[in-house]
Amino acid sequence: MGLLKFLFIAITVLWLIRMVARLLFPWAMRRMAEKVMGNAQRQYQYRNNPYNTNANGGNFQQPRQPEGEVRIDYMPPQNKPKRGAKSAGEFVEFEEIKSSAK
């Protein structure tokens, strides 16, 4: 009797979860799609607006670069070459000779 009761409750709970998921999943996906579309639209408007406002509320015109031209704002400092094998001294090649002692 206990096994039948457990199976009935388990099947009922799984069925309810399935019904709730069928209702909530489309709503959640629609909400997520609207959010992504809103972000994309804001980015498009920001990039195509020639007069973007800065944090102080003033307007400034963002200079446009010709297509295909690259501008580098920051270059990290060059590391000094490491002193390794070149300054470690002279290396001698050798062969290992195995002696057969009886």
C-alpha cells in the first residue's frame, strides 16, 4: 500500500511540475527575448547617434575613423628579455656510455 501511495504522489507532483513548466517556460523565454532586443536596440541607437552625451550632461561629438583603420589607445610596456640559456654558460654535449660489468 505504501508503494502505491508513493507512486501516486510522485506521478502527481511530476505532472504538476510539467504543467507549470509548460505555462512558465514560454513566458520566461518571451521576457528574455524582449530584454535582449531592448539591449540591442539601445546599443544600436548609441552607436548611430553622432552626439553622445557624457557623464556631465554635455554633448560631444565622437570622431569617426575611416573604415579599416586601427587605433591603439594603450600599449603595455615591453618586458625585458629574460636571461636564460644564452647567458648561462657553455653547454657540452655528451653521450652516456653503459658499461657491462660482469
